[in-house]
Amino acid sequence: MFRRNLLSSSLLACSLALGGQALAAVSAEEAAKLGDTLTPIGAEKAGNGDEIPPWTGGLTTPPANYQGDGRYVDPFPDDQMLFKIDRSNVDQYADNLTPGQIATIKAYNDYFIPVYQTRRTAAYPEHVQQQTIENATQVELVESGNGLKNYQTATAFPIPQNGLEVIFNHITRYRGGSFTRNVAQVTPQPNGDFSPVRFTEFFTERVALKDFEPGEDENVMFYFKQAITAPSRLAGNVLLVHETINQVKEPRRAWLYNSGQRRVRRAPNVAYDGPGTAADGQRTSDNLDLYNGAPDRYNWELHGKKELYIPYNSYRLADPNLSYEDIIQPGHIDQSKARYELHRVWHVTATLKDGERHIYAKRDFYIDEDTWQIAVVDHYDGRGNLWRVAEAHAMQIYDADIPAYAFETLYDLLSGRYLVMGMTNEEDDPYVYGTERRSREYTPAALRRAGVR
């Protein structure tokens, strides 16, 4: 097998830091590559002549045994593991792994990466593809880089010019317009004991609101509401976020409803390295979705593309026939139920700016080219030590053309603990896409109603 790091063509001839970035959109001539040599979302259509096949439209037809109930059965049940990467051969595959993945393998005797055939299943609706193509020549970063101009929806920068644009592609990627999901988060003890925290989450892009009106609340990208439903000591607490497009003009708006106090209050700490909701100190606010929020505390450097083994087509991990106890083990999830494939990823490094504060001094992001979803993040502390390793186990929502995550993991290599967010195996109505919501459902006044036990 050929294993090689790839630098993309002329756009990535050199690494670009935020301070030297161009703020302009790409030319019409450059944008013409979208749908030609590039997919409409901006990935390279061609394969690598070896393990990565060409993109041919993605997975858009559900398997025959899918019931249309939001429980996404494996469309590739006959695929067999090609090989596994563990302590015995990790050095052989080091060029196609991140330092964090290598460290995780070496940290646990029984941890391994199961590698399967690469399937480029990513697909988006036609209207999202078209809007993304239009964005290429229209959307720009604001002068500071901490926001967008001329943006409404879909991937902001399908032909990115710098690291910050790549990160904004993750933030702005299409997630279904509007959805409701019921998920669980677990933070196992070193011996594997855990107690799930359950959430009902609501997400709606501003342009997907049933009462959307151009010009109203136009600086909002999307609305997010997260209600804790279990355990009883936390049930009824609700978080509300209005994620702004230009965070120089207006920072993220956030509110918390505390069911014990029956009080709604502003929540400025729901950002950056503020503690993640009910996470036992195992993640920060901006760890959710592997990264979210304002990027202003970091300098962003784009290194180019490389080929990595990343979690992909992870339908087995979402299997409703599995219990959480089947997946959660001491130290890490049961990797025999995971699936990794070789894919091209964008590599971006975020380094904390002088004078800024964050518990992560450096983060290396690896973003899947086909979906703009972050696949792996290596987190470093202030002393430069590798601290936490995050992975997103991706899967395609094949009945709605939406790339998504089966769940996210975050391994703390120093404490030996870990977190899993987004599990659905034991939840009722795990995913419901296309839910109709109005703006009044995402107001602070609506929080108290949502938080009634």
C-alpha cells in the first residue's frame, strides 16, 4: 500500500496563518472547479489510485432493512475488517495516524484501530450544494477573522484559503436545517462504571425557521437548545444558544434555565474553556461537536491535506441492539465495534494567541474533506504535552443526505478517563430531521416552559 501525505494543489502550496490570510472570496474561475474536478462541497473528486476511491455522489439510497425510524442500520453489513493497527504495528502506519491516535494506541494494551474498505458516502441535498457553490465567490471573513460576511447558510468556503476558513467550514456545515435528537453522554470512571446523562437537543438554522423573515435576527447562524432529561438531579436544566455569524459585531448569546431555582440567566461562560454541561470536568464548552464557537483566541495555521485513518461509516456503534454497557469499557470504548477508513483530511493547527487564556494551548484539527466534519483533534496543555484526543465517529444520514456523527469520544491521556457524547443506542426517537420550529421556541422566555419537570 502507498501511504503518503498529500499537499493539495496551488491553494495549499504553503502554510497560511491567520495574520497573513486573504479575506476575499475566490474568483469565478476558481469556483468553476466545484462540480468539475472538485465535488460541489469542495473535496477532490478523484481517488488516490490506491485505497481512496473517487467520489461518485455518495450514499443516497437507504438499505432495504431501514425502517425510516432514525435508527440508521449498517448499509455495509458484509464488509470485513482489512487489518487492525495496534501496539505491534503502529509504527508501520504512523504516517497515516495523528500523534494523538498513536499515543492512545500505546496507552492501552487492548486498544486498536480496525481498518475497513474506504467508502466515500458523503452526500448533501442539491440546494445545499448549489448554495455552497455560490458561497465560494461571495462569502468572506470579516477583517478580524472572527466572523463572516455575506453568509446565510451551507458551507462557507468550499475552496478555503487558510486554516480559519477550514474551521468555519466545520462550523457552518449543513446539519439538516432543523432536527431534534435524544442522546446520552457518559463519563466512565477508570474501572468503567458510568451513569448516563440524557439530553433532548433541538437545532434549527435561522433560515430554516417556519417564520423566517429576511432581515430579522440576521446575525444569527443557528439556534440550539439542550434540555437535560436524566438523571433526576439534573433533569429540567436547559441551555439555549443563539450562534452569531459575525462574533465581532455580537458574541454568542447563551442562557441557562436552572430548574432548582426556576430562573433563567445569561450564560457567558458557555463558550471557550467553560465547563461542558454535566461532563464531570471531562470536556470544555468548545469541545462539543469537536469544536464550536468563536475562533478569536487562537492563531490558525493551514498545513494542507494528508491521508489518515479516521472513524467513518460508524453504523455499528449506533446499533440499537447494543446497550451502552456493550460499548463502554474501562479506559476506552469497545473498538471492535468501530470502523476506520483511509480518507483525505485538512490539517489545521490552532495556537493560543499571546495574552489569551484557554486550557488548551494548542490543538491540531483533522477535517474530513468530503463532509467538512472534524474527524480527530489532538489537544495540548500549556507545557506542550499531549493531553486529550477527540474522535468523531461519522455516519451518513442516507435518507436525508446529511453527514453526521454516531457519537464523539474524548480521551484524557493524563487521567485515563474519557467521555462519549451523542450516544443513541438506548434512546427513543434518536433523530428526527425536518422538524418545524418557530423563533419563539428559541427565546429565553421559552426556557422555563422547556425546563418543567
